[in-house]
Amino acid sequence: MFNKFFNPKSVAIVGASNKPGKVGYVIAENFSKDYNGNVFFVNSKPNPIFGKIPYSSISKIKDSIDLVIISVPAKFVPQIVEECVNKKVPSIVIITAGFSEIGLEGKKLEDKIKKTISGTNTRIIGPNVVGVYNPSTNVDTVFLPKDRMNRPKKGNIAFISQSGAVASTIIDWLAEEGIGISKFVSYGNAIDINESDLLEYLGNDKETKVIAVYMEGIKSSGKKFIETLNKVSKKKPIIFLKSGKTKSGSIAASSHTGSLAGSSKIYSTVFNQFGGIEALDWEELIDFIKAFSLQPLPKGNNLLIITNGGGFGVLAADEAERQNLNLKPLSKSTIMKIKNKIRPNASLRNPVDLTADSDASMYNIVFNNSISNYDGAIIITLFQVPTLDESIIKIILDMKKSGKPVLCCASGGKFTSKISKIIEGKGIPVYPTPRRAVSSFGTMVRYMKKKKY
Amino acid sequence: MFNKFFNPKSVAIVGASNKPGKVGYVIAENFSKDYNGNVFFVNSKPNPIFGKIPYSSISKIKDSIDLVIISVPAKFVPQIVEECVNKKVPSIVIITAGFSEIGLEGKKLEDKIKKTISGTNTRIIGPNVVGVYNPSTNVDTVFLPKDRMNRPKKGNIAFISQSGAVASTIIDWLAEEGIGISKFVSYGNAIDINESDLLEYLGNDKETKVIAVYMEGIKSSGKKFIETLNKVSKKKPIIFLKSGKTKSGSIAASSHTGSLAGSSKIYSTVFNQFGGIEALDWEELIDFIKAFSLQPLPKGNNLLIITNGGGFGVLAADEAERQNLNLKPLSKSTIMKIKNKIRPNASLRNPVDLTADSDASMYNIVFNNSISNYDGAIIITLFQVPTLDESIIKIILDMKKSGKPVLCCASGGKFTSKISKIIEGKGIPVYPTPRRAVSSFGTMVRYMKKKKY
């Protein structure tokens, strides 16, 4: 049903513009470049836009249109939606802001639009959104230019967001980190399609392995939301960043997307009870989706930690305990096998501290001789020490062959960033602190347990 | 008393090496390059090191030596310390690992060394450390090469660390972020100079405005530590990252620097009661020291938040409530003055949401007309939107003239990073999430209140 939003054969942009910097310019530019379907521009003025004279209105276009993108001032929007309904357009994205989020007058405009589409086959995303991005089809209604906001490559993470700004920041960050997405939707005021509709659609979407959600409050009914969450979270991990939790936050939220944000506790309880995963801020959201997107789920909570920096091992062990992970010691037979192959002052507990003068091969020795006793591993590499060279990259990537989840921790300056990007680009997530790596592992364990029972 | 560690006129490196990659090579290289005092190399083999034939022992050097750096296997160290005492060397850094952290035999070596210096004027940092770095004098015993670990520029943050690895990672990160330090010490097993000694010294150090501490457990007596903390924290903020908190963490810590890590709760209570500030991980540690290092302290908890992304405002407001900050609304007279100068759909509550189509000048208008009613501001800028151009840099930097603390939040990809680095390089800290910016502000407020009463 929502397919035309993500795979339209033809698109019309109402409010397309030839003025660089304008919202309607960026969207027109997006569709002029890499999109393969038919594109129509609509503007009341007949000045050419990317070489084409625009149509003066939707109704003047004779071809059928799968997706209409509206970016004109709010007061003109109800009229355009009516034209779309008359033309039997199945999908509309209303980018324009200035509706219920600014007060009663905007609310009236929304009600008018809702009435217009009621009982028809026309569905709406928005208003007050950045819209839709699908890297497979190059459908890109995001009005933030590409030199400001990178677009992520194709991948298996779907991301839906009530707020356009939060969404675009996360999208930009994902692109920068080289993490791919399947689909992105900013759903804003959600006068028609809401988070529950999208969760249901993405639950069945074959390109999507993990779903990330930024919300300030639910737009569907509580019952619908809980039913959907309960059903979809059994298929795929859904990670929520819910803001508008506290009193001040709720006030800010109500002026932002016109949503009445609910009590933090109620949401946390609902997420927890019906299989959702909650992130504390969007840095944590990205930490978690990286792990779920790139790695298999652990089958239990036995975690192996290997480090070349003792202090980092301590920080990791602290977090493992908070996450209820089991740092069971290396078996005696493992210790017998490896102790002469690593540094004499290495610590063969768990965390295994190889010490600062170890080299890459020692990670290999410890991992291969012990991973069969564990459900996954965290590999901590301090690239500041001279004995650890780039051969660690292949060794870490080879750990994927174990079939168990492996997360890395590496932090520091330029050299560290370079190596980390290579490793993460090839499918092993890298975190800048031990706490963040271990907490992501712990979250995978909790999801696996919930899914199972 | 500790001055010779940071400003020595002459240095001897025992275990200096001509083999690239070796610890003794990196240290010899560090002192061969930018250090202005006399440098002596000591090695039992007469092969030239950076063009100089090494001395066969400390006692063969006729000149007086302010600082001896020892990097030879543990079993040789007691003998060398004895030679240093005979030569009346005031300061020794023992880099070598393999002492009490590996067990009884190492502990015996430590006891021997302690006995040797007892009653003398020779003081020791270490063993099991990366040592000392002072950007003012280019004293740099850090054995991690500069292409792996950047050195930060001169600044006002002192950083002491029990763990060398955690320290070097943080140092690398600070350099990468362009944050300057006054002095760095890794104190490891602390058989002589411990964290309390260093806190006392840094409390009186004119180059130091903020002190950061990574510790796994205290090495001085509890009484001494509390007295020192209580005294020094009244002069300067001291931010602790304490690991080895939980059971697993404590086991890891005892095998790392030979420290018996205490209960988390006891430490947190002590920090809190005697003026210390605790960070949850070293990312938070850096967040806090950036704020204290670059900005003045707020005089109260009234915070102004300005954003061009509504969702970010909501996330910031949530955190402000958790931090007990007061987001009092804009005054009526302020609203009257500015409402016609910003976008009609902007939200003039606090957070002030300028909306995505605002430009840089609108930040200026809101800030200048309202900051007199607040104790500080958080400026959230989403550079993904096309209307916000680089003129925001000057506007944000000009906010320093208010004399009030200003922290920024900006996150995203390349463009955002570029602008953020410029702003932070000129003295306004930039955080990647609203939560982290607001939590840093809240920490400054709490410190200010503790200091006052």
C-alpha cells in the first residue's frame, strides 16, 4: 500500500523552484539527478526549473502520478490535496510546516485536508516533514542539500522520525560513518500515516533488518501502537529514541510537531513490555542499530573481552556487570594452550589483557582458542601503541567466520579513525568507548531473550 | 618539589634504544627533537643512538641530572634507582611494567626500590607508566609514537591517570579535538608519588585551570585523599573517571595496576561530598573538561536554549529537567522586541525554536535580546539546513562577549565537523548531542554551587 511512496514511477513536485537554497529547489534538484522515473514540476510562475517549464497546477498534468511532493505555503496546501484526490494520486508527501504545530489555525488546515482524503485511496505523509529517502530508487524528498547533509548508502536499517531535524542529523551521521539504510521516513504531524502504519510496513519489508524510531509521542491510538509493536518486534529489533519525556521537554514537544508527549514512564514500560528497545539519546540509538545491522544476535550472555590496554578492560568489565553479562574466565585448557604464545605479563582472566607490547597475532591466538566457549566477543584495540599494526584489520574481520557477534572498541585520533573506518566498512562495528561497545552487546542479548520467550 | 619532573634542565634515558618501535627508541626520539635541555642516553651496548654513543650507566655521567627515565626490564630497575640516589637525582620516571601488578615477585622489586629512596630527596613516578608530558617544555616520556598518538597543544587542563593506556587514548583524542593541556602524568603503580601528591601540586600550578583524573583506586591513604580533594576542589574543578567499580571491574583492576579497587558507592559519596565531579566514562570526562577549560562558570541555573531544529530542542529540554536547570520563558518585552525579526512560525518559548528556514542573524537577535535574563546559553545549530551559513561562526564567537558560559551542539557529517572545529578551536565547546551539551552545563552549575557553599 505504501509502496508508491518508496518506488514511484512518476513524481510531481508542487512548489519546485529555480532559486538555489530554496526547499523546492533542492527537491527538484534531487529528482533531476539520479531518479529514473518521470518528474513533473509545478509552479504558478512559468520560469524554467532545471530546463523544464513547470506546469501551473497538478490538474494540468495529463500523465498519471504516483507521488506528489508539496512544498508551498500552508494555506495553499488543502486546495492542492483536493486536486490530487481528483487526479487519483495515491501518495502525497506534504513538506510544508505551519500546521497544528503552530496552533489552532494550522489545526484547521489539517482538518480540512483529512476530510478531503477521507474515504479515498490517497494517503499522506506529513505535513511538517523532510519526507522520504530510499537509496534503492533515489526517491529523495529531503530538502537539505547534499553538501550539507550526506545521504547514506543502501543498507538494512529503516529509520522513521517524527522530527525532520533530528532525522536529518542522524542520516548525515550514518552517511559519514558509512552505515547503510533501507528506507527513511520523516512523518511529522502524521495527519494520515503514523508510526504504527510505518512499523507494520517495515516489519514486512524485505530490505529492512532493523528499525529505528525517533518519536516525541505516539500519533496512532495506544492500542494500535502496542499491537503493532508486539507483532513487529518479534520479527525485527525496533529501537526507539523517545523525547519529550520530562515536563519541560513535553512543552517543547507540543510546540514542535503538535504532539502531546506522554509520561516517560508509561512509554518506557510499553517499550519494555512489548519488545521495543529504548535508547537514551541518538548517539546510543546509532550505537545499537550498528550492532543489530551488522552482526548476528548472540545466543547467550557469555562475553569474551580481549584488550591491549588494561584500563580499558576495567572499564569494559564495569559495564559488562551493569549489563548482566557473564565474563566467565578462560578455561584451563585454553590457558595452557595459549600462555606461551602471548606476552609473559599478559593477564589471562576475562578481560584478557594482552598488554601494550602485544601484537595483532596475539588477538588471533586468544580469540580462536576460546570463542567456542562464548556467545560473542568485544575486541578492544589501542592503536596508539607501536606494536599493533594494520594486520589487526584482517584478524578482526576474520573473526566474523566464528558466526558469533563481534564488536570492537578503538578510540583516539587520526590513525585510529582510519583503521576503525576500514573495519566498520567491512561489517564489524567499532565504538569509541568500552562502555558503548559493551552496552550495545548487552542490548543485543536482551533483545534475543525477549524475542525467544 | 615536583618541578624537576616537568621542567628538568637535564634528562637521562636509561634503556634508550636505536631500534625503531622500541619504547626506549620513541622516548629517545622525543627528547632528541624539541626538548631544549641536555639529554643523556644510557645503554649497556655502545651502539650510537640518534648520533650519540650512550653511557654504559648513570654513574658514568659527570653532569648533574634533573630527571632520569628508566625503561629497562624490571629486574634491573632497583640497581639503577640506587645509582640515581647515589648521584642525588631528584626525579625518576620508571616506565617499566612487570612489578606488583603481576604478583609477589614484582611486589618485592617495588619494596626494594621504596627502601632505596626512603629518607632521600629522590622522588619516583611509576613504575608501569607512560610517564610525563609537558607541552610547555617538550618533556615527553610517552613511548607511543606521534604518528599513532597525537600530542595536544598547550592549554589549561591537567590530566593525571593511573592507567597509561586510558591516558594515551584520552590524550590522543584531546589532540584530535584541538583541546590543550597544561600537564599530563600517568602515575601507574605509584610506589612514591600518588594521586593526592599530584592533585596538591596541580592545585597550585598556575598553568592549570581544570584537573582530570582517571583512577582505578586510590594509592594514598583515604584521609590524605579526602583532605586534598576538599582543599583543591575549592580552587579548581577536579573531574574523576573512576573505574573498577563493579565486581568484575575490580578483578580486572587488581591485575592491571596492582590496585585494590574500592566500592563504587564509597567513591561516589566521597567525590560528591568533598567537591569532586564524577564522569561516567571518558567521553563524559572530555565533555566536562572542555566546558570547564573553555568557558566561565555560570552564576545560576537559568539556561537559555536556542535551536533551529525542534526535535533537538525537545531533547535538550528533557536533559535540562534531569539536570535541574531552569528553562524560564523569554520575558514578554523580549518577545515583543524580537517576534517580527524572526520567522513567523518560530516558537518563542525556551527552547527558542527558530525553525529550519531561519538564518544565522536570528540567533544573534534572540541571544542579544535575552541573555541578560539567563546564566548561560546552549546554542543548537543544525548545519544540514541550507539557510544557515558560515556567518553563524562569528555570531557564536561574539556570544563570548556576554561573559556568560555558552556551549554549542552541532552534529552530522563533514560540513558540520568543519564548522564545529573552527568554533571549538576559538573557545566555544561543541557537543554532538543536546544531551551532552546540557549535561556539561548542568555539571558546571553543580560545581559552582558546591564551590560557593
